Amino acid sequence: MKLLSSEDWQAYPGKFIALWTDAHYAYALYQPAELVATLLVNGAYPALSHKGAGWFQRLAHDSNGHTAIGATDTRPAIEHFRSSDGTASWPEFSSPSGEGIHQVAVGPIHAAIIEPGHFRFSLRGEEVLKLEARLGYSHKGTLALIRGKSPRLAARFAARVSGDATVAHGIAFAHAAEAALGVTPPERAVYLRAIMAELERLANHGSDIGAIAGDAGFSFLDARFAWHRETLCEAAKAAFGHRLMMDMVIPGGVAGDILLGGMAAILAALLALESELPGLTRVFEDYASLQDRLVGTGIVPPQLAQAYAAGGFTGRASGQNHDARVSPGYAPYEHFGLEVPVEQDGDVAARIRIRLAEIIESIRFIRDMLTNLPDTAIVIAPPSGSGSGVGVAESFRGPVWHWLRIESGTIADVFIADASTLQWPLVEFAATTAILADFPLINKSINASYSGVDL
């Protein structure tokens, strides 16, 4: 860790990942894993100008009472508008000015089994001029639950940051604990972790692709991808005892070896998906009505995605300039700090292509790891030591980061940055390139986690 002056803190170069505070310091994490800090002065620190820093600074204020001096966004990140007696006032949302503009409210309670989140759309007719997403309604207290526990006990809470990425968060947490304590997990455990992570990726990619197709009226694709997700989850249960493989990754290795018959179940599920995937992919490519809903919808310019360190989810569209779809008199590119739109943008169709390509690679990767699975132990006991460490793992959404400070075998402090934290602003932007009816397609194509940012 580098301790910086307030001036160097604000001027530090690099691709921003996360920010958090403890009793004495404000920390900032940059790629690839550079951790810097600056001293808090009367509970305050200089705000960072990085686009992704806003939510982290709001969370630091709500959780720890620390103020980012010069921050332009001071809205709550958690516990929205709640007073001490538990009542809540009606929230205020700013809207673009002009005639014929109205607002549509969605959530925070949704019909599906998902965490609460509120979307406030400002519309002219069906055209989305602005979307403001408010999250953090549950405020699960995950960070507080992890503090004061051993890494082994705390791993259960890390695995529940976002249930659909439980393996990825488990691996990132384990990596952070192992780095802090100087532990190297056995080689077989590394392979088993990777197999579980790729199974998790396959299940989620297929589920998202099918759900997008279902929202566009292609229920056949939704049904087939749902079937394959079920097959993969059942294979995971046969191999690791749990459909989501929750609590299988622990600091020092994995909680159990692959079960008898588990390898055959995984290979059968992969073969079934691989065999049908070309036909399912052709439906996306050959049906003009489906392409009409996906191409040019939910655009995220690569320039903007890179500013939020989320370039993997932009994709590449046909090269058309879609700025003409933005309402006259309101410029979201300017709202998000872009001088001009770029010509090759990522849309829903591009993000589907990325997921389809990753499915093929994940199948190959799992087969290779199963074939070359090392014959070693699966876990070692972490020592009761002290230290700090950063861990990262690639979830199906993107990288998730965990930071731990351990004192005499007990976690003294922790911070977690889900990939969704830097993707929700992209959801807000992408919505402004489409009509309201297309938002379900956009939302599912990025699939930012409500739970992942609700620490």
C-alpha cells in the first residue's frame, strides 16, 4: 500500500476500481491491484474525479460518516430517506426540462425474486431521456458481519454478496485471505475452483441470453436456455453437492472434492449445450424481428465503458452512429462527460455475442481442466496470522474484488467491490438510447446485481 498526500491522492493515475474508508484512511484500488491511501482529516478526504468513484464515496459517507470533499453526487447509497423512526419521505428525482416530459416509477419491489431497486424513468412519449437507479434498500450489513470473524467463518458471508456469483465472490475472498496470510492453496483446489467458476458462468450466460430472447417474444429460446441452465445446475449439484456451489470455496482451498459421478454429469451437460448451441445461435442471427429488437438497443460506447473500467461488456455493433435516437434538447453523452459519441458502440446484440463466445470457451476450458485435474490435496489450514491482501476473481459479470485486513487470525476490516458497482451507471446511460419497452432487454444484457452493491 502507498500512503499519499491529498494532492497525490487526487492526481494518482491509473484505471480506478474501488474506494473505501476505515477509521484512519481512505483507500483507492486501481488496476491491476494497486492500493493507495490517504489520511482522513476530521473524517474527510478529497473526492476523486474518476467516473466510478461516486457510489463508493456515497457508501463511505452512509456507512462510516466520512465525507468526500468536493464530491458532486451526495445522494444516499443505502437506507434511502429513512428517518430514525423508520418512516420515509417521498423521494425527489430530478427530470430534464421541456414539454411533455413525464416520469415512470418501477420498484423498489419487483415481481421477480430479486433484491429491491428503484428505477425512475424520465420520458417523452416512449423515449427515455433519463434513468436514475437507486439501490441499497436492504443494506444487508455484509461488511459488518465479516468483521471480527476468522476467514473460514467469514467466507460464508462473502459467498452471499450476490448469489448468482457466489463462486466468484468466494474465490476473490479466498484470494484476499490467502494473500494476507501467505497461503498457497493446493493445485487441485485451484483447478476445482476454476471448474466451478466456469460452470457458474455458463449457467448465468445461458439464463441471461434466454431471458432476453423471451422478453423479445422468442419463448422457444428462453425455454431451451432455461433447460440447459437447469442441466448445468443439476450437474453442479452432482459434482459439488449444491446447485450454485455455495460455500464450496474456502480460504486455503475447497470444502470438498468432486463427488463420484460428478465429472460424468458435468461432461454430459456440456455436451448437451454444445450440441444445441449452433442451432440456438442461428435463431439470433437469422430472425430479422429479433435482430430489430437487439441491434442498436441499449448502446454503451466503448469510451464510456472504459471510463468505468467495464470494457468487457460493451461489445461492438454494426458501426452505425446511433446518436440520432437521442432526444433533441437532451444530450446524455454530455451528461456522462463525453464530448462526442463514438461510431462503434456496444448494444444488446453485441453483449449477447460476447456471452455466446464465452460459452464456447468455457466449455473447452472445463473439459481441459477435468482432463488434467491434479492429484493433490484439496485444502490446507490457514495460519492464525496477520496481514492484508487484495483478491480478485472473474465473475460472469466481470471482476469482483475483495480486500481484507487480518489481525491475529481475525478479520479486522474488509471491503468488497462487485463488478456491478461500475456497471449500474452504464445501465442508466444505455436506457437513454432506447425506448421504455426495450429496458428489460437492456437490463438483462448487462445484468448488474442489485445485491452486489448492497453491502
